[in-house]
Amino acid sequence: MTPETLAANAPAHPARRLSLAGREALTFYLCISPWLVGLLVFTLGPIAASFWYSLTRWDLLSAPQFIGLRNYTHMVDDRLFWQSLRVTLHYTLLYVPTELIGGLILALLMNQRGIRSMRVVRTIYYLPSVLSGVAFVVVWMWLFHPTAGLINGTLARVGIVGPRWLADPNTALYALWIMSLWGLGRTAVIFLAGLKQVPQPLYEAASMDGAGAWRSFWSVTLPLITPTIFFNLVLSIIATFQTFTSAFVATNGGPLDSTLFYVLYLYRQAFQYFAMGYAAALAWVLFVIILLLTLLILRSGTWWVFYDGEAAQ
Amino acid sequence: MIRAAFATGRLRRVLVTALLWGVALLFLVPMLWMLSSSLKPNYQIFETPPRWLPRPPRWENYREALTILPFARYFINTAVIALLMIVGHLLSCTLIAYAFARLRAPGREALFVVLLATLMLPYPVTMVPLYVLFNRLGWINTVLPLVAPAFFGAAFYIFLLRQFFRGIPADFEDAARIDGANLLQILWRIMLPLALPALATVAIFTFQYAWNDFLAPLIYLQRPELYTLTLGLQFFRTTYTTNWAYLMAASLVTVLPVIILFFFAQKAFVEGIAVGGVNK
């Protein structure tokens, strides 16, 4: 119903003909209309359009040429498609667990009571995560420099010949992994907020029952922060599947495609080779992978995520 | 007995503090090394073993690095984009979030679920068709592809503001409504003043996002005079690959606004991040 049709049905006083609830609903839809338009124009429309593009061969200059599912069947034989998928999965398996465990450990450290310098320390932990972007990567490229970098320079001092990090196909992905861990503070802050929600009496009860710090961590803290772990897990996986800037700036996918992330490959197909049809197909495959992974995790959540009756207001 | 407990308590505190600072040092090293390298003359930068202090610090690095390429221009370009995005998000997200928080309408909950679902939609999925759309509109090499969508709301900020609005007691609005205030008046006079901390978080996050964003500017801004700081820095890196002192100086200046903002608004940063993780 648009305001016009409403007005047409109401001869004298259009607003008064509507019930109070009807007016409220109308206002609601008016208020959210920018979002609805944006959803159609910038999200749903493009997703639908990209499915059509994915069935075509198209360089943006000439008219798209319908080729059916050929873009999808081409992927099966595309060595670089599989390589980019492998790199992304490898990185996800490497990064996500360390991010969750490292972030939780950092949060536990940040949650210690009675430490005077805590504010400063928290700031230091969190600061690098706001710097993401090209500068963040450039700094690490310098730290990882094979001969003059701080890391290998320091290793050389104690007589160790450091790896060539970003320049070696066997270590480049691990170097990107170490680099990303510098932004761990962000995850830690989310965990810290989760830790602060654990009701204090539970710890007191546990300690009265004779539980030590270790035992109360496993029996009280961990079950109660599973919603936060869950949230971070979903966020983290979606983020690793979108890795682009670090790979583009630090290695440009190399050496020997060892850091050819999925989105980097997608970017190349779209904006360097102008294979819009193939790029759209790659985007759809990414969409389906992320959708399935998210659903899988959401499903698994019913098994291990603990929702307190009160917390789930 | 009491003394022993005190002693172990103190020992524990000392150990924890040492651990905290040990880890903090690890987080600090890259930034300190960036600062140190940015002040080194070229012949000191490749010294092995690496030394921490430039002797003497060469401040000219900054002037030279920032004038080889028009970094002032990149700075202005980035600031304009960030500012427009902030205005867009504040205008659109407040209105949308208020509606989701307070106005009852059939279909509201279902639409909110759709909103949350779009939170999980990765940008690369819509990257290609959006480029096609903006290309057709003639928006390539303008800031519009980066800025215009901000005026149509952003799921995360709508979610964040909605949570905040729901926490404000309804009594204030009821009183105002009895006095005859309309929706926009209520929003402007009552909700917004109360929601200032949340609005600050939205503004700060948007600023940080716009300042650091790389992929979207890379796709849409191809002319050098339109470059943002991240594009300029990347261009600088590919052109002066071995001049690490200049690169560090340029990098440091690039991130400085975010660092300064962070020190002034740490609370807003931290609370904004925490909202997603706990309220749900």
C-alpha cells in the first residue's frame, strides 16, 4: 500500500481514516524505506543480477553472451580456482582456531583484577586492530624483510638464519597469519565483554564447592561464554574468506600462487581480465560456500552453545 | 596463614603484571619499529644487526616522503569520503533503527531477521554486479559508489543503534507525545541527545572503516588525483619499493588520525565492538 492509494480510498481526511496501529505501521515503513530501497538496489538486485551474469561471457564492452553453465564447469578444470580455494581454506584452518584461543587468552589477561597498569595494557592490545589497512601490511612487510627486517635481524643475533617469510612459497601464508594475529585485540575485546557478563556469584559458588581457578574456568567461564565464542567463530570465518588487502599488498598472491586467496583471484578475473561472467560465477560459489558454512555452524550451535534463560531476554 | 595468602596474592599480581607487559611489548614492537625506521637515514636502514635508535633522527624523511606524492591531496580525498559516509550513516541509520526499536508494524520482526542476515553477506559477493551497476550509472572515478550506499543505511549500525534505543525507557517519549510532539521531534529532541554515545560509536567506526578501506577505492577510483590514502600508500609502495624509511614515514602519517581518534574515543570503540558479541 502506498500513501497514494490510501489517499484515494479516503475522500476527506486520509490520515483519520487509518487506525492508530495502521498509522504506526505506515510510519514504520516510511522510516525504513531507505533501507528497503538500499536492500533492493545494493544487495538483492545485484545478487540476482550476478546470477544472470554468471551464465554469460562478458567483458563489459560488448553485449553479454549467454553460455549456460560453462563458467561453472570451467571452474572444475581451473587449476587457480582450486589453488585459491585451497589457500583460503588452509588459512581459515590456521587462523580461526588461533584467533579464538589467542583472543580468549588475551581477554582473560585483560580481565585480571587489581592490576594498576591495566588501562594502558588494554589500550596497547587493542590499538593495532584499529589500524587495519595498507599501512598495517606495509609495516609487516618491513618486519619480515629477509635480510634487514627486524625479525630476521633479531634471529641472526642469536645465530638463527630466519626464513625468507613473504618471499618463500613455503612460509608466505604463515607470515600473513602471524601478521593478522597482530589484530587479535579486536577479538579479545569481544571476549572481554563476554567474560564480564558471567555472574560473579557463580564463581563464588564454585569456589565454595572447592573448585580452583582451573576448574572454575572449565565449568563456569567456558560454558557461559559459548555464545561469545560462537559469535566470534562466525565472524572470524566470514572474515578469513574475505581476505584481500594483505594478500594483494604484501604478496599479490605469490610467490608461486602460495597466497592466492579466493577474493584476490575473483578480483583478478573481474578487474584485471574483465571476465565479468566468470567472476560473477566465482562470487556465487563463494556465496554458497559461506552460506553452507554459516548454516553448518548455526546448526552445530544447538549442540555446544549454552543460552542462559535470563541472558536470552 | 594470612601472611602466606597475602604473599601469594602479591606474587600472583607481580607475575600477572609481568606477563601482561611481556605480551604488550610484543604488540608494541611493530609500531615502535615503524617509528624508528621512519627516522633513519637510508644508510642506517639496512644495517644488520638492526639498531633501535636512529643516530641522529632524520626528520626530513617525513617532509620528503609526503611530498614525493601528493599525500595532502590523498588526505583530503579520504577525509571527504569519510565525512560524507558519516553523515549518510548518521542520517539513515538513526531513522531506520528508531523504527525497528519503537514502531510496531506487521512484518517488522521478519525484516529485522533479513537485516541481520545481510550482516553476514560478504562484500565480494556483490562486488561484480555493483561495479556493473555503478559503471552503468557513470559513477566510476567518482566518490559516489563509496558514499551513496551509506545514505541507505548499514546493517551493523542499524543493529547497534536499535539495541541502544531499546534500552531507553519509553516514558520520555510518552510524555513528549502527550505534549503533541511528532515522531521527528521526539527523535530529534529526546532520543538523539540520549543516544549520543551510540551515535559517536557509529561515526567513529564509519571513520575508521572509510580511512582503512582499500578494496572499494581500488575498484572505483582509478585516477591518481582521486586516490585515497590507502591507494596512495599502495602506489607509493609499488613505486619506491626499497625506500623503507619513506614508506614507514608515510605509513605512520596515514594511520595517525585513527590513532589520535582512538586515544580520545577508546570507550566508544570498545563498547561498539562489544555490543555485537554480547547482546543477542
